[in-house]
Amino acid sequence: MNIFIKLLNLIKLWVILILILSSSSQANLLNENKLNYKADLLFGNFNDKKNYLLAGVKVKLDNNWKIYWKNPGEAGLPPKIIFDKISNVSNVNLLFPEPKSFKFFNIDTFGYDKEIIFPLKIYVKNPEKIIFGNLKFNAQICNQICVPIEENFKLNYFPINSQISNSSLKINEALNKVPKLYNSQSNFFKKIEINNSFATLYFTRPISSFRIIIENKDNFIFPQSYQTYENIKNNFIKFKIPSELKNEIKNDQLKINFFSNEMNFFYDFPVKDFWLTEKTYLYFISIALLAGFILNFMPCVLPVLSLKIANFISTTNSNGFKLKRKIFNQILGIITSFFILFLTISIFRKLGNSITWGFQFQNDYFLLIISLIIFLLSFNLFGFYELRLPFKLNQTLSRLNYKKYEDFLSGCLLTILATPCTAPFVGTAVIFALSGSYFDSFLIFFFMSIGMSIPLFLVLLNPYIFNFFPKSGNWLLYFKKLMAVIFMLSGLWFFSIFLNNNFNNIFTFNYEGQINWKTWDLEKDPNLIKDLVSENKTVFLDITADWCITCQYNKLNVLNDKDIKEVIKKNDVILLQLDWTKKDLNIKNFLISKDRYGIPFNEIYNFKFKEGLLLPELLNKKQLINILNQ
């Protein structure tokens, strides 16, 4: 422990001693008249399997008086039991139900007010013999002063004569509020991530209301950890590491005390086992820039970008200002539409809804409309028809100076077409955006828009780059025809997804020699993976969709590789697949429970990775073989 905390604890101890010594007369008066508290020993039933008698010390306090928890916090002393003068008893465990938080001279403390029962487990050597002797209960109670109290309970009791009584019910009620050792089979904690700045606790399912107290091996309670958490929609909580612990948190031991109406438990763990290498904002900004740039080359975006390039080339070379304005307006359209996307997602998050990347592909109306628009544009580029607006509409648009906004709107169209794309690195950026703060989301979407605008920025910085291309000629007609072909293929791709969604997969991606996957019915058999792992099986889970381009890349270049198939066969790996081509709430919730907001999703489960080992978006053959051979 560093010198700061040692000094702080020493000061606290001196404060407590001064308060105790200065109030000795009040303490004597308190013990003589017992005006401020009353203590009784209650007996419950005898547990013959574990050989202990359940009892409880009931303390009733006057208004404004408190008694401390096992870890009082920044001041105070906890209650304790002395049983060395009792015959036929091997041990006595004093247990502490969930405490409350109090301020004592602006110091955070934990304890109880009004009335509390401290459960006791009195372990008996011989249940057929009498328990005889004095049980001593020492504690501190505080109001504006802290005073020590001591109660001596005389025991003369046969354990086997204990019966269920009203006292037993009260003791058991208090016992249910005592945190028990966390049972990993409850599968409530999903993971813990800790670095120098933050600790994040992830849960597998939501609980409407709960409290948490986090303490370290030196009984230092993290001040920001204790509060009531209500309706946590994202199934995780995040709090700052106290500044005085930042330099040594990695080698610390933490205890999480979890309290709720549903469960109460404590969980001890060494921080080094859950240490997360801290990735800076610079890392995620770089990923967002790269993801945005790659989006330009996806089938959803490339045709529109290509058309704009053709349009820029046809712009008069001598009018550099006009070209710069057109490019700037398009960049502004991209950035604005990403900002609108950020606002929309933020509103949904504030309302408690979860958003996943690529959900448009699961909407038939979006697929049909976007397919129709792309087909019409491609036919127009082929020269099959000329789009002529009615005279009055043309006049209205002229009055509104529509040409002024044409490039801005084309930038918006680029973003609309880009949002469903599952390009490499997009998933990493989106996960950070959707699971982080609103500032994190804004930062990621802003830099994705900048990344997507990089080709346009390059032209903006040097608009005369197009001087190398002739501004007119047959080559431009051929170029437009080529763009029309790309447009047509993109339209067919969108339309094929619409047909698959409505006509039972009439278009499917099949590869020669592809591996066979077993479809996992998540609704009927949600515990399938857990059951397989308990049988010492290795499971490879793949969540895919026909519209996921990165998923198809992984299948073609990695999963269907000959060496991968041999390793899968050799290790008897069970292949499970979830198809998210169509909207499926169960799959969506599963992804969100894993802190993923899009696909591809590939995870390996076995005796070593019972909660799953998440693989990167772009699978690596060598890495996958090494993991499957473990």
C-alpha cells in the first residue's frame, strides 16, 4: 500500500481514538443506562449436516445512532465476537447483511441504523452436549460521538433441542441478505475488465436494481463503486479507479460485494487475471478513420463514389473554385449525415433501445426501395432513358436552387448506403461507439465520416489532379458504362437479399468443399453451448448473414481452407452457426450480451474458454489453427 493510504488510515485512527477518549463519560452513561441501544441474543434452528447452531445478535438502536459493517469504510470499528470461554464450541462466524452508507463528519462509512440482526453460525463439537459459557459481543455505535459497547450473553443451551420459531425466521431473513461466495455456475458475471483508469463489470442479464461495494485487500472501499444501479440496459457498469490506487491496482486483490433482491454474493479475484491492456483514444480514432476509408470500396458505396468522380472529371478544369465547392459540399453531406446517425443512435440508447450495425439489411422496405433506386440509376447510366422532371417541379427546384444542395445530398446518400456495410474494422469502431459514452460515440462517428471523406479531401487539396484526365471523350462514356455495370451488380445484390428474406434463400453463397455447420436453435436450446462444454467438447460458433461481406470473405479464405478443415476434424470441433440474414431478436440479444453490435461474430468455447474466446473480425488462418489445437 502506498504511503498516502497509510497516512490517511493513521489520521482516521487518531480521529476515532480521540472521539472515543473524549466521550468516555458518555460511554459509561451509555453502558449503565443503555438508553441508545438494546442487544439480544436470538436462537434459530440447528443444522445437523454442517453441525452449527444458527443464532443472531439483534441490536436495536435509537434514532440517529449507527453500528458498523464488517468494513466500516473510512472510519469506525466493526463488531466482533469473542467465544473463547464457551465449552463445546469450535468456532463462531459473525455474518454481516447488506449495509447502508452514512456520512460521519463528512467521512464515508458503512453500517446499520434502527434495527439489525447479525447472524451467527455457532459450530458445535458435540450436538448432544450442552453449550455453556459467555459469548461476548463488542462493537462501536455512533451518533455525533462514537462509543464502544460490550454485551455478555450467557449460554446454557442444547443445540439438538432447537426448533423453528419466530426468531429463526428473522435470523434467516437477515442471513439471506448476507453475500455468499459467488457460484460461477450461476453464470451472472460475464467478464471483468480493469486498467489503470477504469474497472468495467459485465453481466449476462439485466437486474432491475442492485448495489455494489468494491474493496481491495487492504479494506479500502472504492468510493465511486457504492451506489444503487437502476435498470442498467447495457448490462455493464463502469467506474473510475481511485487516483491513489492507479500505480498499484494491477497487483491488487479486489472483492466485489453484490446486493439485490434476487441475489447477494461476494467475488474475490486478483486484478492481474482480468487486466486489460489500455487502448487509447488514438487507437480507436485510427480504427474509425481506417473503417470509414474502407467503406468507400464496399459494393454499397463504390458506385455512387465512382459517379461523383465522373461528375468531377466532367467539371470544367478551369473552374477550380466550382470543383472545390462541389467537393466541400459532398464532404459536408457525409459529416452531417454521420452526425444525424449519431444523434439517432443516442436517442435510441437514451430510451433504452439497443441498435446493431447493419439492421437495414433486415428491413424488406429498405432493401426493395434501395434496389429500385439503384436499378433506375444504372438504367439511366446505360442510356435506356433520360430522367425528365415535370416542368412545374423543375421550376420549383430551380427557385429553391436545388443544384446548390445536389452534392450535399449525394454525400448523405453515400452515408445511407455505407451504414449497412460490414467492412473490416467497422465492427471494432462501432463496438467502442455503442458501448462507450456519448462522447465516445460522437468521436467514432465523426472520424468515420472523416475517413470516408479521405478520397474527397485528397481531391479538395489538389483539385487539378483531374487535369491528367481529358474532360470529355469516348473514354468517359465507357467509364460511365462501367459504373453502370457496378451499379447493376450492387442492385442485384440488394435485391437477392430481399428475395432470400422472403422466398426461403433462393440465392445462397456456396463454396466448393465448404465445411458443414449445424444450425443452432437459440430459442429452443439456449444452453446448448454450455452443455457441450460440460461434456468437454470444443465448439466453434459463427454468426453470419448473406449480406455480411466480411463473413463471406472469412468463409472463402479461412474457414473453408483445407488445413482448417483438417484441424477441425482432428480435434472433433462442433460447428454451430446462427444465421442473422433475417431479423432475429434472440440473435440480436445474444450479440448485445457479448458486447457486439454487428457481425461477423466468431467465438470458440472449450474447457479453457468456458465463456468463449472472441476472434477478430478478419479471421487469421494461423491464429485459428493455434487456438483450435489448444
